[in-house]
Amino acid sequence: MSAEALLASAKAKGVMLATAESCTGGMLSAAITDIPGSSAIFDRAFVTYTNTAKMQMLGVAQATLDAHGAVSEEVAAEMATGTLRQSDADIAVSITGIAGPGGSEHKPEGRVCFGLATKAGVTTETVEFGAPGRAKVRAAARDHGLTLFCRAVDSIARDS
């Protein structure tokens, strides 16, 4: 689903969105706010590129970072729940990953972890985009974030 379709769907349901982004540096929030009228459904964005920013702005625990690293579902979950807590949003999506170049055997380039938080709870997932280059990983992560928002908005519609 496109950002335009997300805007229409979220607006029709009165749903507010917020983001927390690391490796995408605000690309997901930019995709949403590029659409006229997005202020009706988009509350705020956190670009938390450093671990310090993740802790200060979103309440990510130092212990979580130490145990799992910034690129982990555990950190993505804490980023998403922190975003929900620090905003007026109904749905929050977080993104943390290794866009490249680089990475390691344990955490390769193209690994991106996502968190999705609503008042009902938080879910996480990891997507391996491979190593097509930094720009392509970031764009793919942005697009996946849009998909997560769309699914969540659709789910709220079914549950209401």
C-alpha cells in the first residue's frame, strides 16, 4: 500500500501514527509527511541514530543494548513502545538495522529489525534485505515500515 492509501485509511479510522527510526534516518516519516493532509494522521517522529538517543528519547534500556545490540528485535520493541509512550499515536513503527556498507557474520548488511506497537501490545520481526547497497536497504526498510502501518490500520478496522 502506498503512503497515500495509508493516509486515506488512517484518516477514515481516526488513527494517529508515529515512528522511531535509526538506519532509515526519517525516511518512513518523510514518506508519510510528503503527502498533503498527513498532519491529520501523523503525530511525530523520532530519529534515534545513536544508542544514547534511543535511551534518552525512547527509554531503551542500556541492558537491552548491551545484551542484544542496537540491531535486534528487543531494541526494536523498546523503540516502538517508547514511541507510543512519548506520543499521542495509536500505532508506532520502529526501524533499526544495518544499511551498509559493512556488517558482520552475526549481523550482516541488510538486516533490519522492526517493531510495531499499539495499545494492545508490541510485535517484532527481522527482515534480511541482503546487500544491494545502502540506498536500496534503506528504501526497502521504509517500504516495509509503510506495509506494517497499513496492516496495523487494517487490523484496527477489523477489530472495531
